[in-house]
Amino acid sequence: MPQWTKSYVRWVEALNYRVGRFAMYLLFIIMGILLWSSITKFIRVPSLWTLEMAQFTLVAYYLLGAPYTFQLGTNVRMDLLYSRLRPRTQALWDAFTVFALIFYLGVMLYGAVGSTVYSFETGERNPTAWRPVLWPIKTVICLSFVLMILQSFVHLLRDIAILRGEEL
Amino acid sequence: MPYEWIATLMFSTMLLMMITGQRVFGAIGFVAVVAAISLWGTGGSDMGFSSIMKLMKWTPLLTLPMFVFMGYVMSESRLAEDLYKMFHVWFGPLPGGLAVGTILLMVMISVMNGLSVAGMAIGATIALPELARRGYDKQLISGVIQAGSSLGILIPPSVVMVLFSLIARAPVNQLWLAGIMPGLLMASMFMIYVVFRAWLNPALAPRMTAEERAEITWAERLLLLRAGLLPVLIFAAMMVPFIKGWASLTEASVIGAVTSVMAAVIKRRFSWKVFETATRSTLAITVMFMLIIMAAMSFGAVFDGLGAGRAIEDFFLRDLGLSAWQVLVLMQLSFLVMGMFLDDTAMLVIVAPIYVGLARQLGFDLVWYGILYTITCQIAYLTPPFGYNLFLMRAMAPSDYTLPVIYRSALPFVGIMLVTLIVVGLFPQIALWLPNMVLGL
């Protein structure tokens, strides 16, 4: 495989690994926020921001963490037939069907960008008591889909490498 | 092209895409966005994105990572080991005693956790080696663990019911209470079946020898009962604040997660390795669930936009002219068939909205219908060729548990679940009397 594919794979994997490991710990931020929320309820001054903040963090948690789980290979496949194929045949299948995945992620990104631009232009806020601005979380969503698409190309390159009998 | 054809086309393309072995969420999402764009042009491209925003507002989803985390803390720190020992000592003399103990362990896990994965992980790491060491039959072991862990979604707390309540707009607390009696009924039928099998053929489940029993003193037995306190404590820590209204559902699940960590720390079983594995696995499972739900919501939205719900309603009620009960039976049958192929979250988001609407129109009680739905999900976990527990079992058990063994092992338990489904279907009171009594409806 050409040199640029090697550096691409190395860079993207390293980036997504770091982002994913960071996202992994957001779980405890969610816990903290919700615990704080019960405490404030208990002392009878419930905070307004906790629930929405927890929702935002959950979105960031699973979307930023997603590329890392691609690396871990933990997204289920219907592998009744797939698991019986030889690695080369698996790679061949994947090299085609990964484009379906990339297309889906691309459409998601397209929708996300459109909505983020709208948020920036209008200063969109959540229609709740706390009224948080929505652009930060939407930017995070856009970023996550970019990372997922980058990671999907890593898998494509790997499959091509397997088909050529090489290792990436 | 008529809409029914588009709907059928979407469904079959999705199944085809899944068979290729691409990630499930990718397969569902791809079909959804292609259909949306070809039907509604660029306007359809926002459909996928809006499902993220919709999901964000589904607050009860926050319980999902909490329950997953809690399950992993319990299985990784081997917190349930003492509990298992307790059941082992107390039920050892019974034919198939250890298998009965395993089912009871699963009931306890279900009381603490709202997913099936936790039970599978604990069953495979703690119960399986012990059962195998005692010479229990492989098929019996595999069946007991798979069936037992599926109780996690029927006995409260239950994440599947949380998701159902979002779609049906039925109160979660009623659903949870309604799951208790059917769950216990099912668990006792499992146990009766195991004892009966072991009594017919003792080779399947060698009993504890008399010498071994004599070695255990009564003081030891009583001491082991303390292990039973753990599930009671965790359950109380979660449920009391929730039912008293001090904490919301999501906050209660956080309290549960924190309590289980504290229990592990107190028992000196909490290490960096436990923490790292639990945190990483929680991310992996949560992402897997969320991405599937996200894709399935887009799919469901397109389906909805096609008026597939209307079409199915018309088909059942007008074209076939069926009575309410006949429709109900047909719905459950089709759910069972779909459950063989689809994953339960996908089923929930794609099909449930249509069926729930239909059940409401027919005048059925949605809480009761939620229980029927949950039992059907349990069956879906265990029915070949595609089932969560089947695959988890294959992934977690030693390699001599081959897929054919696992498939065969699930069948008798699927039969028992079907019986429970029919019994609860015929006698709605089994599910409904508890919530009615507690909440005074």
C-alpha cells in the first residue's frame, strides 16, 4: 500500500483513539450532573440546567465515542453467514458494503451541518426554562460524524490491504 | 409505485443488507436515508439528523449507560459470587439444584439491573464454570443462563420497558410493577422444568453428594444468607427514592450505579482493571444501542411517512375483517417471526409504534400490552438464527459451546416463555393486579 495510506491510518486511528478514550469518561460527568440534580432536589432548590446538560453530555458521549468503538469492533453485525467466511472474503464484502455505511454517515453529516449553520445564524435556543444555545452540541455532532467517516475509510483501506495480501 | 410495495422493498433490502455482515446500524440507516431521499428529495436528508435531536429529548435513555455500567461493575468485580455460593449451598440437595440456583441468581441480577447483558456476563463468568465443574449437561447450562438472563428485561428495573413507555406513552412505574408477577411466574416455570428434567435424568445434573452436604455447617449456611442483602440494598437504594419521588428515574439509575461501585469498593474487589473494563465496555454497548436506535428511528420515520401504519391497520381491521383478539394474536405472531431476524431495539423503533397504535385503537390496556411485548422480546433474544443472547453466549462461553448446542439449548426455554406469553395474554390480571393494588387504580 502507498505510504500516504499508512500515515492516514496511523493518524486517524490515533486521533479517534484519543477522542474515544476522552468520551469514555464523560459517563462520569453524566453521573455527576445527575447526582448533583438529586442533591439540589433534596435541599429543595432544584437546578434548571442539570437535565439538559446530562442530555447534551450523553449525545457527546456516544457520538464522540463511536469511532473508537469501530476500532474495538463492538458494533454488532448479523454474523451468521459473515463469521463463516474466510478473512479475505469478509474483506471483499466489507470493501463494498462500507460505502453504504459511509453514505449513511455522509447524509447524517449533511443534515447536521445544515442544522448547525441554522443554529449559528439564528442563535437557536432550546425552548425550555434554561434556554441553552444549541450550537455547541450541534458542532460536536458534526465533528463526530466527520470522525466516524474518517474511521470508516480506515476500515476500507484495511480491507483493500487484506485483499492485496498486505497488512496495514 | 404503491406505498405497500415501497415498504416491503425497504424491509427486504434491510434484511439483505444485514446478511452481508455490515454493521447493523449501517444497514438500517443506509436503507432509511436512501428511501427518504428518493421519496422526498433533499428534504428527506434531514430525517436522519432529526432523530438525534429526538433521541436527545428522550430523557429515560440516560438510564441505559448507567445500567450497563452497573452490570459490568458487578460481573467484573465478581460481586455476585457470594450470592451464587448462597444459592448453591441452599439448593444443592435439590435435583438440578445448582441450575435452580443459577436461575435464582439471574432473578436477583434482574432485580438490580435492567438489561439482559448483565445476566449473561455474570452467568458466563460465575455460574458456567461452576456448573461445568459439577458435570452438568452443556445444553442445560447454556439454556439456563440464556433464559435466566433474559428475565432482566421483564423484572424491574427494565430498559426495554423504558423504551416501550416512550413509544406507548404509558407510565414506566406501572409497567415495571406489572412485570413482576409474570417474571416470577416465568422464573418458577423455568425452575420446575429444570428440576423435572434433572429428576427424570440425573445424569444431566449430578446432585451434591451427601458427604459434601454434611460438610456445610448451619452456621455457614446462615452466614451466607448475608450475601442476599446486596441485591436488596441496591434495589432499595434505587427504588425507594424513585417511588417516593425524591429522585427521577434517571437519577435513581445513577444512584444504583454508584451503590454497586461502593459495594465493590467495600468488598475490596474494585481495581483499576475492573474500572477500565467496565467503563470501556459501557461505552461500547451504549454506542451500539444508540446507533441502532438512531438508525431505526430514521427508518421508522420513513415508514411512518409512507403511512405504513394506516395501511397495516386498514389491512387487519377492514380488509381481513378480524376481531380485536385475532389481530392481537396476529401481531404477536408476526413479532415472534420478526424477532427471529431483527434485533429488539430495531424492532421496537420500527414496528412497535405501528403496533402500539393498533393495540390502543383496539382498546387493549397498553400496560398489559407492554408486558406481552417484553415477553416477546425475551423470546426474540433466544430464537435462532439471530438472537442477542445466542450470540452473547457464543462470545462468552468456552469454544466447545458451539452454535448448534446453543441453539438447541434455548428451545425448551422458548417453549416455556411462549406458555407464559399465552397465560398472561389470557389472564391480564396476572400482570395488572400488582400495579393496580400498589398504585390504587
